[in-house]
Amino acid sequence: NGSLCLVNIHVDDYCIITDDEELRMKIEKVMASLFSVKPMGELKLFLGIVVERSKLPDGRRSMLLHQKPYHERFLSKMKYDRCKSVKSPADPSQKVSVLDCPESIEDTPSWPYMSVGGTFMYSAMATRPDLCQRVIQLSRFNRNPGAKHVDAQKHLLKYLKSTVDRGIRFNE
């Protein structure tokens, strides 16, 4: 009937986005016939992404997607929840390259580089495009990160601390 409907499925979670209530109910009925499902009502949290709806002063609807609780847990886990914050995702004076990679396994820093990078990558792809460039740049060194690469990730943690409540806003 020309209605727009988006269905996002991830492992055992799904959400339906549509203005067509009849279509939404049909899809929910099909899902319930195939799987054991529990409708949770209006979407507020999905895969660590918080959905906040509001009205703009002119009456249009607005939706903010952010990962503040996810980021706060991440900062706490990394012991950066009380760190000094910085204003940019990268220190312009700090260049990283393959020359900064250690030559021996003994010189490899004991830092969960790939795990931290993976968390940043999820954030960058979900709600934080301001992290993308630096996260992608640092992911080039996942196989053999050196001390300068770790320092760059720590700088990114400090930036996240100062911008923990940022996200993406969609206005009608």
C-alpha cells in the first residue's frame, strides 16, 4: 500500500519502524508465529543505542540516538571515567605510522588494543561519526600496535569522556 516499513533483526532482537500500525501488527503476528517473541512496546534501547524522542518548538518530531550508558560503562571498565578530557579525537601533533609498530613481541604494549578498537568501531558506526576517521586510522595497526598507537587510543578515550552524551539527531 506504499507504506514504509523497516525491520532490523540482530541475533535475537528485532525492531519494526513504521507509521503504518496495521502493517506493524501483521509483521509482529508473523514473527510471533515463527519465534517466541515478547513485544517490548515503543523502542527506547536497542543494542546499546538509546532512542530519545522529543518535539521541536515548531511541532516537528525529533529523535536522538546516543550510547551514553554504553560509553560510560566502557570508560569505567578502562578506568578513564575520571580522566582529563580533550577536545578533539586526535592530537594533531601525534602522527602514527607503521614505523611505530614494535619489532619484537617483547616490545608489544600490554593493552587490549583490538578490544578497545572494536568498541570504538561499534560506536563510530552506530552513533558517533565524529570518531570514524581516527578509529579507522588506528585499526590499521591491530596486528601489531606500538606504544604510540596505544597513546592515540588513550587520547580517543579522553575525547570520548568529554563527549559521552553526543549522538545523532534526526528531525522530521
